[in-house]
Amino acid sequence: MSQFERDLRESLRRREPPPGFAGRVLARTREIDERSEGRSAWKWSWRWVTVAAAVVMLVVGISLYQEHQRQVQAEKSKEQLMLALRITGSKLHVMQEKLSQIQRKTIELPTQQ
């Protein structure tokens, strides 16, 4: 067996704790718990603030997205309306030309006979 193995075995050998060790550990644990009680309340407060901020950001994001969608739809509707007006205008122009031709023929007929 090498010196390293002997040192390792010696280090890992079971020993009894010093007197009062358990009491000191428990006292230190209570002390840490008492100090962390105030901080854990703050941790929970910050967690709720973070959750609330995330919810607000989500609601605002959804609202902005919906507004964007409404604007896109409004623009699309406007383009469709403008196309319909151009088509209607061209059809009205054609009808106006036909009416004008009919009126000219009506006026011309009595003078020729």
C-alpha cells in the first residue's frame, strides 16, 4: 500500500465530532434561518413584481400586435376600396360615352329627315 493510500484511508477514517458540535451546527442553522426570513420575503416580493411586469409586457405586446393587425387590415380595405372606385369610375366613363353617343344620334336624326 502506498503512502497516498494510507493518507487517504487515514483522512476517511470515521471520527467522533468534538463535544458541542451538533449544538453549534443547530445554532448556526437557526441564525441563518432568522437572517434569511427577511430576505425571503423580499425574494417573493421581487418574484411577484417580475411576474406582474411579465404579464403587463405580454398584455401590451398583444395589444400592439392587434393594433398592427387592424392597421394592416385597414390599409388592405383602403386599397380594395380604391380599386373598386377606379373600376366604377371607368365603367361610369364608358356609360357616359355611350349616353353621349345616343344623345348625339337623337339630336342628329330630326335634322336629317
